[in-house]
Amino acid sequence: MKKQSNQFKLVLGLIIALILLIFVVLNVEPVAINFGFFQPKMPLIIILVLMMLLGAIVSWLLGNSENKYKVNKSLKKQESSFKKQYERTIAEKEQKISELEAEVDRLKQEKNSESSGD
């Protein structure tokens, strides 16, 4: 399902980019841009391409931060799961060690009682 969603987004993005590219190519006349204290005259195509690039960068940055949040959340969940599994494994191993130590003590006592009984 996620793969289809990503493919749909890619196709939709490509269609929008194609429409914008056609629009840009049709608008090549020089225009004045007002930056407040100066007004450069540039071809409209350059301005439109720059604005498309800036829009893409802004959307990439915003979308990227959301991904990082999801990844961090997922990593914390995995870390918690691994920590619980580690603690459970350690507890099982400690219990097994205790059982084996008790078995060793029992065997020593049996050996001592057999040798003192001889």
C-alpha cells in the first residue's frame, strides 16, 4: 500500500512539474521584480524556475522533518522493545546460572557424602 502511495505521489509530482515547465517556457518576456530597494529586470522564465526550485526545497525540508520525526519515534519504540527483550534474556540466564550453581552444590554434597561414607 505504501509503495502505491509513493508511486502516486511521484506521478502526480511529475505531472505538476510538466505543467509548470510548459507554463515557464511560454513566459519568457523580461519583467521587473520589486525587492523593495531595487528592481532588477529578468526574463520571467528565470524567475519562475527559481520560484519552483525554492518551493521544492521548502517542501522537501518540511517533508523531511516529518520523516525524521516518524523515524525517531519508530527507533525509540524498537529500542524499548530490544531493551525489554535484553532484560528478559538476562533474567533467564541468571536464573539458569542459579539453577546450575545449585546443581553443582548438590553434586559436591553427594560426592562429599559418598567419600565420607566409604
